[in-house]
Amino acid sequence: MATRLRPRLESLVDHLLGRPATAPATAARRSNPDAVVDCAVYVNGRREPGRPHYADAYARSRRGRGTFVWLGLHDPGPAVMAAVGRTFGLDELTVEQALADGHRPTVQRHGEVTLLVLRTAAYVEHAELTATSEVIDTGDVMVFLGDRFVITVRHGASGALAPVRDDVQRRPAVLAEGPWAVAYAVTGRMVDLYLEVADHLEKDLERVEESVFAPDHRADIQQIYQLKREVVEFKRAVLPLQGPLRDLVTQRDDGPPPGLRRWFVDVEDRLTRAVDRIAGYDDLLNSILQSRLTQLAVDQNNDMRKIAAWAAIAATQTAVAGVYGMNFQHMPELSWKYGYFGALLVMATLAVTLHRLFRRSGWL
């Protein structure tokens, strides 16, 4: 009996003294699933040592003031996400949303849990732009915010959150604001990635523009179209975030605490810069594509004029040869011994004269 009561007494003493609970031996041996990138408990903006199991971390966060747990997941499976949902009290619809990818940026409220969906973006390095080049890799990050927890679920290879965790942990004053501090840090990181990708895209656009207006017109229209497709994908990832982020800034209930609103305003300003740059890139690509199409039309027109000029030169030769090929008995110079050479001379004179006229007019 004393053996069974000892763990309960130790837990009660820890609770009264405000110390971390002494985990049972079986719980201490539990390990997080492979989908868990990191799990930590934060008390007053500072991370506690270790990487506990998410269930133990959540139980610890519910026993102390100024405490919350941050659980980071990457491409979790149905079993892992269902277990996480049971532990943190997520409903079935929320769990299903966390398993799917490709969501549109949004802010939703599910009972006591707020869901913030962000799109990730990363620039794919390439030696040269081709008709099948992948320029931008996109994914998504889902941030579930509760009273004592924040869960980040990332889909795709881009948008790793380890730098976000390292950076925000060096700012305990921000983390002391609670789970919304993580939402701010993740949102700010995604917007910074948008600006980085925009910088790389600007260099690609400069190279395409130079190739289009080069004397030899080396740019292939398929390459320009592929770059435009990538920019459109990037645009779909960034532009829809404006509405949800504006709602977070203006929302007074169930939103960020007052101490974080000015930080979200700063993120909104950076997002506006990213949106303006992407919209400008899209317009510039439309102009480049239209210019290349115009160049192709001009080149085709020049080719047609050259074909018409050579056809006119050939037609004069055909006309003279056709007349003297009729074999009528009474024809000019038919009995002249130099008539054959005279006809050739006329044909050559007509050809040279027409060639010079066409060259002078720019047709050849």
C-alpha cells in the first residue's frame, strides 16, 4: 500500500511547492514519435530542460502559471495525429485538417482552439531556367493555439521551424506572452521567407529580360511561361495571407494579446512589401511574355517577306523561261544565234535588279 501511495504523495508535494511533477518510471521511458520534431515546456518565456513526451509536457503546462507547451510535428500520420488530438482535446475535424496539406491561408476558431494556416515557400536553386524548371517549392504550416499549448504541423520540405524556435527562445520577453508568441514568430519567419524568395525571383527576371531583348533573342517562350507559372504559384501562397493577418491585427477577442499586436502589425507591413513585389513581378512577366510574342510575330513577318521576295525573283525567271518555252515559230530573236545567251542575260539582269530593290526596302 505504501508503495502505491508514494507516487501520489510525491506528486501532491510537487504541486504544493510549485515544482515540476515527478514522472512515474513508466512515463519517463516514453519517447515521442518520429513525426515529433521537438517538444518543450516554457515557463515565463524560458524553456525547461529536456524534451519530454508531449503528454507529460502538456500535463506539466496545465499545473503552472505562465506555462505552455510547444509541440512541433512534421508530416504526422493518422495514428500520431489522432493521439495528439486526444491529448490536447482537439476535435475530429481539427485532426482531419491537420492531416491534409495544400490549405489556403486562413484563421479559424474551433471551440477553444484557434487554427492559423500559413503557406511555406523556398527558392529552388537551378543552373539555368528551362521549360520544366522548378523555381519555387511550397508547403504549409498549421498552427493550433490553445490556452496552454501551441502545436505546429508542417507539410512539405520547405519552411523548417528550427530557426524559428532558436530565435524566439532568445527572446523570453516575447515568449512570456504565451502561445501567441509562437504564432507571431512562425508568421514572421514565413513572411521573411517570402521576401527572400522574391529577391531570388528578381534575379531570374533580370536574366530573362536580358535574354529576351538580346540581339539574338535567346529566350525560349516555354521558359518564360514556366517562370510565370512558378510566380503564380508563389502568388497564391502569399496574397491570401493578407486577410487573415489583418483580422489578427484588428481582432480584439480571441486574438493575440495586446503586448503582441504591434509585432503582428510589423509582420503585416513586411507582408505588404512582399505582396507588392510579387504583383510587380507578375506584371513584368506579362510584359516580357507579350514582348516575346511580339518578337515572334515580327520574325514571322520578316520570314514571310523574305519568302515573298525570293518568290518574286523566281517568278521573273519562270516568266521568261515560260515564254521562250512555248516553241512558236515566229518569236523575237528565235533565229538569232545569240538569242539563248540573250535570254539568260535578261533573266540575270531581272534577278539582280529585283534583289537590289528588295534589299534596299529591307525585305532581304
